[in-house]
Amino acid sequence: MDIRDMEPLESQETPPRGIRIAAFVRWVLLAIAVLAAVGTIALAIGGPAAQTVARYHCPMHPTVVSDQPRDCPICGMDLVPMGEDDAAADPHHHDDDAAIAELAAKLGAREGQWICPMESCAHVADEAGRCPVCGMALVLVPRGDAAPHRPVPGMVDLVVSPERLARIGVRTAPVEQGRLSTTVRTVGVIAPAEDRLHRVQARFSGWVQEVFVSEVGVEVRAGQPLASVFSPELHQAQIDYLNAIALGGAMRQSARRRLELLGIAPTEIARIERRGVPLDTLVLRAPADGHVIEKGIVSGVRITPETTLYAIADLSRVWIYADLYQGDLGRVRVGAKARFRGHDGAVGEGEVAVVTPVLDPHSRTARARIRLPNADRRLRPGGFGEVEIEAERFEAPLVPRDAVIETGTHSYVIVARGGGRFAPRRVEVLGRSGDRVAVEGVRPGETVVERGGFFLDAESRLRAALLGGGGHGEHAHD
């Protein structure tokens, strides 16, 4: 064998392991890349593959395009297939009552009829529904006396589909014209009526001989003996009166008048005249019917004109002292009806007699004095409880309490305008009572959202933010 024939065999080497697998993978990847490029080119030039993919867009915002049917992220309107409803993309639409009324006048629509807010559709119907041209919800032609549009900052009007309204559980209530009596709630303390309170005091100095009524809380009658008192001053006045009787004339009248000024009752003076001698002790009697609420004497104690022997109160009528804060002073008037409920269950109804003109320097409150009848004596002085005082009365539109949304700077309601259309509207709260609120800014006959307003509020604010600040010249549709 020739040596030259053997050299090539000596220079050959065995290929590395796996090189054939790597070469196969490279060819597969290259084939996939080529196929992807071909598909991309076909889609770009509008080939059959591109035409098989459904595309959807928003009729109100044509720039919003999706390959799936969903809601527009700007206005919430259902996306429609491209090319099917392009004519509905009319940027000039109407949402506020003034604009709808103007459009209705152009279309010749009457109050109570429904129109499409798209001027280009020119559709009028007698019942609620959707426009057969653009698919938008029809709106009710507003009445001539409809409330003015008062937009809420940071919110926009919106239209919500019936399916979504059912999911979030929106409930509405009509606005009614009515009379609302507001109340001021506070706490009150029961006290004896001062015009029926009597304090028994002697008009002379002396000593208590005997006590006939020795307990607090006892009910006494007018003229009933309370205590007997011995007084040297009184004894001398009796002697002077007996001497004056013998003299007669002006001296007798003067001496009798002195006994009367010392507090001697006519019955006791007559007794002195019959006896002809001074009484050793004088009996002090109850000046009126009532309960003894205070007793300041015992047998043998010395008394002076400053000593309070008894305090007797007629509890058939009591007073309630109720504290009023400064913000409520202008709302409470003399003669207003008031209701008191004690913590023991006792209830009384009366009226405000006086509102003090001066505030307490510590609590910064004024006091209202309320007169209450207490025939059954259940209202006991010293007790306390809750007081409700009738405040202002309003003849105004009334809405449910849950319909009013308050932010701290303003209050508003969400007006349901028919066809799933809702408009936030600022209102002024005039007063509240129970579950009713008197407001200014809506008219009787309109409808407001009572339940589910939180979801509509959040969606309105979100859409306003997506619109760049929530200008009311652009509105949302679903």
C-alpha cells in the first residue's frame, strides 16, 4: 500500500458527542422563526388570518380597541364589533337636563317621552328602552320645572346597564314634598317646679317644741300642722294684742297686723282672742298641698328667720332642665313641644318655657326649662333621661336619609333619570328627622338612589379620573 494513500486516514478525527442533536435543534428554531415571520407579514398585509380575528371598539371612544367583548375602561359602555356601529361614534351627545330639553324641542318630543341622547339618531319613543340606531339607553324628556343641574366636583354622570344594576342591588326612592319637623336630642334633669315649691320659715326667733312631720317624702295637705314653736318675741306680741283689744280702735288693728306679719294664721289669732291669754307655743302649718322634700329641724333646736324648717313641693307638675349646645340654640324656640324619657322608663310630654340667654362658662351650654305634667308622680326630682325637643319645621322635598351622601364640604344625592342613567347632584340639607331628610336641590317627582349609591359613587369618580379630572362636559355610558 502506498504511503500517500494512508496519510488522509491518519488525519481524520472522531466528531464530538451531541453535535448532530445541536444541528437538528438549530434547524428547528430556524423553521419556527421563519413561520412566525410569515404569519406576522400575513397579519400586517390583512391576509385571511387577520380577518378571522374579531376586533371590538367603543362607539364613544374609537381609540379603545380590544380583541374581546368587554366594557370600555373610560366610559363603561359595551364594546361593539368594529365596522358594525361606527356611525354611533358621535362625539356630540347630551346628558344634562337642559341639553336634553333642548334636543327634545328640536325633535318635537313631549314631556314623558323618551329620546336618544345622540342628536344624530333623532329617535323618539313612548317607552323606555334602547336606541335602535346606536344601542344607547333612551332618556326621559325632563319636565319644565325640573331642578337645575348642580354638578358634584370630581364626579360625572353615567349610564349603567340593567344587568349591572341588578348585580349591585341599586334601589331608588321618589322625592316627595312634605313637612318635616326636626328634633334636638339632649339630656335633662328633673327638678321641682319652682312656682309650686314652698319653703316654711319662721319670721321670729325661738325654739322648736314639737315636730309633727318628721320624715322627708311625706305628703301633706294645706293647713296640716308641721311643728310647734315657742318664742319670747311672739309671746310678747300676743300680750300686746290682748291689751289692744281692750283699748280698741287703731291700736287693736295695729297689734293684729303685727301678729299677721309674724306669720300667725287667722285661725291662731282667733284662738288667742277666745282664750284671752297668750299661747305658749305657736303651731306652724303647711302652706299648700305637696310632698316634703326637705326638713331642717328637730325637737329642741333653736330657729331664726333664716332657718328653713321645711321645703314642700307640689309634684303634680315638674320642670326639666335640658342642656343645649350653641349650635342648637337657634333651632329651639319657646313653646316648642318636648318629650322626656327617664332611665327608669318614665315618660312625659310638655313644652319649652324658657331658654336661658347666658351660656354656662364651663360646659358652654344654655339651659332650656321644660314644663311637664306629672299626675302619676312617676317623674321624680333628681332623675335624668333623654330629651327630644321639636326644632324647625320645613315644607320641602323629602328624601330617605340613606340617599344623602356627605363629604364634609358638601352633600349630594344620585338622581336616577331613567334608562339606567344617573346624575350626581349637590343638595343643601335643611333638616333631618328619623329616616327622612329635607333638602334643597331636587324637585318632587324625581327619583334618587337609596341603596347601592356607594358603587355608583365610586364608579362615577373612577370615570371622572379617567377622563382627566371629571369635567362635566363629557359623560359616561354603559
